[in-house]
Amino acid sequence: MKATLTTTNLQTGQRWRQTPIKSGELDVIHQVSVYPELCFQRFQGFGGAFTEAAAVCWKGLPPERRQAFLDAYFGPDGLGYTLGRVHMGSCDFSLGNYACQTGAEDDGFDTSRDDENLIPMLQAAQKTAGKPIGLMLSPWSPPAFMKTNGDMNHGGALKPEYKARWAQCMAKYAAHYRAAGCDVRLMTVQNEPAAVQTWDSCIYSAQEEGEFAVGHLAPALAEAGCGDVKILAWDHNKELLFSRAAGTMAVPGAAEAVGGFAFHWYTGDHFDAVRLTKDRWPDKELWFSEGCVEYSRFDGMTTLQKAEMYAHDILGNLNAGISGSIDWNLLLDAKGGPNHVGNFCEAPVMLNEDGSDFTIQTEYYYIGQFSRFIRPGAVRLGVSRWSADVEATAFENPDGSRVMVMLNRTETALPVSVTWDGETGFGLVLEPHSIATLQSAARLA
């Protein structure tokens, strides 16, 4: 039985090195087993965020480098991304605050910033991919006049008298993007609804999210012809995911209006919180919607540590039951912006100092060990490991091929025997601080 092993080992300079591998003798002491009869969630893909910052950086590249960037993310030889996230109105990675309406008497709907920057980038990405990019839309803040603090920044809450109007604006965003040929599939109620930020932010309780989804957002989406857009709550850090989900789902009608929950990674692993949420509400989708290397929090990390942090989190989230994984900014400048409040961070692809070209970061290659092989529609399979030293997940793709991704964050080479079906297996060595993807050509009997 033949398979292909793709390895990234930054210490030896190897990136997506492919080698053929044959089944052979197994060392049962160092065994990682796949159980194809145990099937879990159906996965919908990987992607990144189309922010105004990313779009402005992309537009500033020479035309040939703009296309090279798109190929790196959405082309068949790149990461093969099929998903994206877009902010409705401004976010911290915008050039400044802006909203679809400016005051109580403004009954228009301004999408000029989207039309100038975000939508052209999305359309170009879809052309490169040769297929629609499934979008998640997320608001950072309603217009300032709709909020209790009269400010898009620094928290505040949505005034009760504007709930219906804001829901209608959110639905108009979905309709506008769809009219531009963009594939809007998901919408979150609010980005980070428990955080008072110096940038665009708005506070909701778990109950308020549920009530807004049931009483306003779901009806508004249906009225706008976008009733199939799935509403997600929370869209914040994992450690509170279960309790927030419980509070939202306790609202009458939330079981029908809320299709799932989104979360970020900024407060640690908390994979158990994700798994428990999936176990409690198995019919609801869970989405990783944001994570990045924040310069304010991860200063001093090596390039290898950043890459391994990405892989460790992706593995844990996949095994906990997520339906999709969306990274933060697709592209940033050399400073980690632009960002209108100085909240700089790293993206997997960064511009050079003069903005004339881009550099691919280490985490890009680690993401590719997943996104290039686990395709939309793949089903996660059961896995057991001989030791926590080998972090692993396995999927079966729609074409019948099977994929196992393994991460070794230790200083030691680990001999591993991968058993696919209890009998057929592959022996390999997982090098120190490396990540490897084993893929069979077709379903094994």
C-alpha cells in the first residue's frame, strides 16, 4: 500500500517536502491508530480574514505580485483556502472608524469602503480559486449613534430602540455581498461581545445575543432574502464558550435561530470547552473564527514557536469538533498594520518595508500541512496515540483519500507506526520539531 508523506521541518529548511512511503512492519509500542468506523464532524475548510488592512496592503502591490499573493493563499499550489471572514463596518484593522449609517436621520446604506477595498479583493480571490469563497460576516460595532456610549470604540451597548434597525443593516450587508457575487454563508452576532476594547467594540450578554438573533437578526435576514445564512453567537475566546452557549441557547427560539458558535484562541487551549460544547449541542456548528500572533502578547517568540502554536491549536480544535477554521488577517504591512489604534500583529504573509513585495512567514507552511490536504467535506475519523508527544488528527476526504496530520514539538525524533484500519500501516520517523501529513491515494479496504 502506497502513500505520500509531506513534511515541514524548519530547523533543516524543509517546507512541504514530499516523499513516497510504503506500508511495512509496525512497532506497536509507538503506534498511532486511525478508526475509520468512528466518524465525527464534516469539515468545511480553512481560510483567512479579508480586512481593510489586508485589502489596502494587497492593492499596493505591483499587479504581478498581487496575483502571486492570491496564488499563495487560494491557488492549487498554495494553501488552497476556501473560506474568509469580513468585518461589517470598521474593525481595529481598518484605516479608521466607519459605518454604514452616520446618524438617526440617515436612512441610506453606505458600502463605499467595502466596494473600494474588500469586495475587489474577494472577487480576485474567487477567480484565483476557481470557486466561491465561503464568507463569515462579523460586526465589530454598530454605528456610534446606535450605541449607549455614542462611540464605535470603547465598548458600549446597542440601544434597544435600534435593535431592529441594526439587524436590518446586518442583513443588508449579506445581501450586498451576495449581489457582488460573494458567497455569504455565516454571520456572527458580534465580534468579542464581552470585551471593552480601545477599538470598535460592543457588549452583549449571552441572553442578549440569543434575543437579538431570535427577535431581530433571523427575521431581518429572511426578509432580505438571506434566510439561509447561518447565525453564530459568541465569536470570542474559548474559555467561556460553553457557558456563553448555554446562556444563549436558554433563550426561547434560539435552538432554531442560532446555528452555532464561533470562538478565538487568545486565552489558551481550552479544547475541552470546545468539545463539551459540541457534545452538549451536537447539531450546532463550531467555528474557529480568529487567531493571530499579537505583538503585544507574544513578543519574543521564535518563528518556530509561532508556527507550532498555530499547528497545536488547529489540531486541538479539529479534534474537538470544529466545522471550519479561519485565520485572522491575510496580509499586513511590515509593522503589522495598518491598524487605527496601534494593535499590531503578524499575518502568515507580510509586506516588506517598502510594500513592493511580500514575505511568507513560518506559520504559513504549518497551516498548509492541514489546508492543502483536508478538503471541504472531509469527515474526521477516530484516532488514538501512544503518547501525547505525537499530536495527531485524521480525516477522510470526499474523494476517499485519507489524511493524518502529526506534530512533534519535542527535541527528540519519534518513530511512529500509523495503522489505518487495524492491519494496514506505515512506519515513519517524525523528526524533532516537525509536522508531517500522511495521505493515502484512496480509501483503504
